[in-house]
Amino acid sequence: MLFDMDGTLVDSEKVWEIALHELAAWAGGTLSPKARAAMVGGSMKQSMQIFRDDLGQPDRPEEADVKWLTSRVFNLFREGLVWRPGAAELLRAVKLAGLPTALVTSTGRILVEAALDTLGRENFDVVVCGDEVSMPKPDPEPYKTAAALLGVPIDQCVAIEDSPTGVASALASGAVVLAVPAELELPPTDGVHLRRSLVGVDPAYLTQLLVSRQLLRPAR
């Protein structure tokens, strides 16, 4: 099972919201709702490009902003993160069932390590971070990498996501996709199973998603 982190397992997008607005104020500007929405699920590099463009500061040096933002979010993560509804129960049930499990996130390793204090390192066999792949989400590389590290064919994995960027990555990878929107609405999409929350989702439900795909495949 392949889990996204921000907005899927924990309500950390609100933490990013705080830090990004503080960074914009420090830069002498205001971050627009449209720009903030465009950042959800994206990599740090993508988000910083959107940030600079939105503030009208295209030549603003990136390194200092990334350093400031990482430090601020790290401290907020260390204070503890709030689980999304049903997420902790599902993760615990998946591990008890002995299913191979990966965390697949656009967030960088240093911040993920802080988040794992809440998530529990023991809950994941593999962790793939946004700064550990050459092509982050929406490219399929993060999910393909996680499946390969788990030793499980990607078409036998369920990827659980909350954002358009993450859904695009998971869908392109070939995984079965379960989408649970958080900050952004997700339109119905072919090949994507949509739920309002993870409450009531269990290993049996996830297994049924895989079985349903197999049944829908045309006979050769």
C-alpha cells in the first residue's frame, strides 16, 4: 500500500499554509489563494517557483526562502501533526495485516523525519521523499520507485492520495488510486476511486479495489 503524507495521512497542509503566508509577509508580499492552491501536492521547487511568480518577484533568490520555510515547517511538525479522519486506524490495520507499506511524499527528507514522530517510523517499510527522486509528482517516478523498493508490481499496489498533483502521479504510475480530497476538490476521474474520507476504509476494502481491477481487465 502506498500512502501520500500531506493532506492524506495528516492535516499538514494547514501547517504549510501558516508557514507560506509568514514567508510571503517576510518577503513583503501576500500569497494569493490561487497560488497556494496550486502548490498543494507539489515539490518544494515547484512551489517556490509559484511563490515567486505570485509575489511578482521572479528573480528572488530561492535558497534563503527554502531554508527559512524548511526551518519553520520543521518546528511546526515537531509540535505534532493532526491525523486525517480514519488515517491512523487504516495505517494500523494495514500493518497488522502484514501488507507492504510505503510513504510516498513530495516533502523533503528532513521534514518527513519530523513528521514520522507522529506517523510512526515502524508503520512504513519504505519512505520515498520528494528530494530523493529526479522527477517529483505529478511524474509517476515516486510511486514507481516505492513499488520497486517494496518488491511489489505497481499494478498490485493501491496508492492513496488527496491532491490533483498526487492523483496524477499515482494514476500515471499504474497503481490503483484511491483519492480522498482534503484542501482541494477532486473531480470524478476514470480509474480513480473517490471517497470523502478514510473512515471505514480497511485492508479488505483496499484488496477489493485490486480485485475489481483484475476483473475489469479484458481477457487475453
